[in-house]
Amino acid sequence: MSESLAGSGGQVVVVGGGISGLVAAYRIRRLAPRVRVTVLEAGPRVGGTATTDVVGDCTVERGPNGLLIGGNAIGALVDELGLSSEVVMADARARVRYVVRGGGFVEAPSSPPGLLRSPLLTLGGRLRLLAEPLVPRGGDREETVWSFVARRFGPEVADNLVAPALVGVTGGDARRTELASLFPLLAELESRWGSVLGGLVARRLRTGESPPRPRLGTFREGGLARLMQRLASEPGVEVLCDATVEAVRRDGVWTLTLADGRTVAADGVVLACPAWASSELLADVDQRLADDLAAIPYAGLAVVTLGYERPRLRRDTDGFGFIVRRGEGVRMLGCQWTHAIFPEQVSDGTVIFRALYGGTFDPEFFELDRASMLRTARLELSRLLGVEEVPWLQHVTSWPVAIPQYVVGHTERVQRIDAAAARLPALALAGNALHGVGFNDCIVNADRAARQVVAGLRAGVTSSELGPA
């Protein structure tokens, strides 16, 4: 008879200890203080892809390099957790970003006037951009990002600006990514106003001011791991690492079986793991739901971090970094200049580059061993920036299955997934596989999942047993 970790009364289990699972656990405790919450994380530490190493005096992020904070769910959560005083914002230099084109660096435009002056567009491309308000409505709900941008703004904008930017966001292909699921605001602007540019102007006139733009930030001590540690320390939340869940079944209560044979019984479950993992766990509960989850593709991402002591560079590296247009003969997707973005994270005189590889364009990169990944990054940084010195810091993090891809058909698939999950009592899906890939999306989705599970629990027990709403 397997050992039980907890009884079923007032127990919620969260599978996955990344940002989504930790926020869901935190929010469940705030919504229903008497509910016991256990987070089961398969890895050795919490954080998911947002984990941090400290090498010497330098902070090395293994996944995202920061959070967009301010006027959003991330900012509200940071305030609520009492961490605002620990936040450091990106240096002003990080506003400048570059696109690699023809082996050189072209500054990426950061404003509409900048678009019209950008050498990334020809005169014809700029005139086509200005004609956007005259373009009639068109497309369909499964239109791709590339098709939408090319139709409304012209192929030059789609190829030279949007496609490289999308690689930096998801590692994906703009020609396969569904616009309505990844960038619903753009679809809404066209639908409501008939023009993206016209819609933006109309929204500005209606509100009288521009909405605050979140800024990139991190935490002074510990990087992004600081946020994860704070969430994991919430009273009433038990976090178990190295706890792999192998099966989930429903028989009056939820029962989760761990790899070591133990079981956890729960009244509610939040699956805050990748879609493919949730699919495997739900195969015996709802096969159609599991099939739809399994159909969501993922792209891998490798982060190769190299640190140099006062290197001789061919060009200044004051800025955020660069993204690479496909077809440049460079495997690198882009590179972030940590020393310029967050000077507090590096020691004096150190230059740190975070080179990003993989994505949907180069899955073969993950067949390389660590030495080959490092060699590739060093050679390409030498070619692009003239870095010839031997790096004292060499750090590789490989995520072969990292970022969900919202390909054509995603919206309809998610509608089926949401409907199927809603039919299962006190079960919720969190994470970035369904309703947005960003950190802010994960927090919003985790809040929603927490409310769904608590609502499911309240349908079966009295409010006094759960605590105040």
C-alpha cells in the first residue's frame, strides 16, 4: 500500500514549481487561508526556467533575464510581496537595441518616427507603412503574424522588424504563429477601428494619456530567484522538490502518484507544468483533453553566457543587445548585454554576453555537447563583435523544450482545452501554454487558475471550512 503524503480534506496540490505554480499556490492561500497547499516540483529547485546562478561576483540568469515591471500583474505582485524596494531597473542604455543585417548592426526603431527613419526599410517600405490606415480590413481568425503585418504594413516591416522580434519573444516563426492568440490586441485594433495605427491614436485620444509602459527590472540580490524564493516561503505552502508526478486519476478525489510510489490525495489540482507534461498526466482522466494538450508544439532555447575581463571589442556594447535576422548565416538568435542592462549584476570591468540559440529554426543545436555550444558562441561573438579573448565565465543552460508555440489553430484548440478542463471538478491549468507566453501572462493565468480551483472547492464544502473569500 503506497504511503500517503496528505489526506483529502482541504488539500490542493499544484504540479510545477515555476512562476505559474508558485503564484497559484500563493493566491490559493490568500483566497482560502484554511486550505493546505502542496507544490510538487520535479526539479531540484523551484523557479522553472527562471532560475539564477551566482558565479564569482556575477549574476547569471538561466532563463529570462528580467521582468517587465510596472502597471501590470508583475508590478502588483512585487508590491504585494513587499519586494519593491529590492527591484533594480534596467540601465537607460538598455533602451537601445540592434538588428544584425548584412553582418552589421542597425539600430532597431523604438518609436513610430524611428520607423520612418530606419535604414531597415527602403523608401518604398516606409511609404507602404504610412499607407496602413488605408488598407481595408481582411484576413481571418487563423491569420499568421507575418501575414497580418505584411498585409497591413508591408513585407519589409514583416521581414526586417517583426519576424526577428518574434524570434526574440518566442523563438518561433512569424509565418506559422497565429496572430489572434499571441497578439490579440493587434487583431482587435483592426477589427474595431479598421486600422492598427488609427486604433492606437483613437485609444490615446479616448484615455487622454498613454498607458504606463512596464520597464525591465530584476532583484538586487539573487536575481529572479529572489521572487521564486519569496513565493515558496509563503506560510501554509509546502514545496517539495525532486517530486516527479507520474500519474493523476480522479475517483471521488484527485490522487497523484509520484515516481517513488507515494501518493497525494487532493480535493483540487492545479497543473502548472508544460502542456506535454499535463497531457501525460491527464491521459487516464480525459483522453481528448490530453490529445489537445499534446498537440501544442514547443521550441527549445539554449542560453550560452560568456564573461570577459576588459575585452577588446570592435564596437561599443552599450545597449540591450541584438537580434539576428534569419538568413544572416549566424546560428545565434540574439544576444543580451548583461553588463549594460544590469550593471549591478557584474563585477567592474567584466563584460557579459548572453547568447541565445535554438528556437524553431535550429532544433539541431541541442544535439551539440556543451563544449560545442560554447565554441559556437565564442566564434560568432568573435565574428560579430571582434571578441578574441578567452572568457573567464562559461555557462550553458539548455532547455530543449522551453517555449510553447501558438501556431495556426491555437485559439480553437485552447477553447476545447478550457471547456474540457472546466468539466473536471476543482481542476485548473496554469502556465504559458494557453493564454500568453510572457511572465505577466503566467501570473494572470495563475491567478485565474487559483480562483477556479477555490470555486470548485467551495462547490463541495462550506465557506467557513475554507476561510474568508
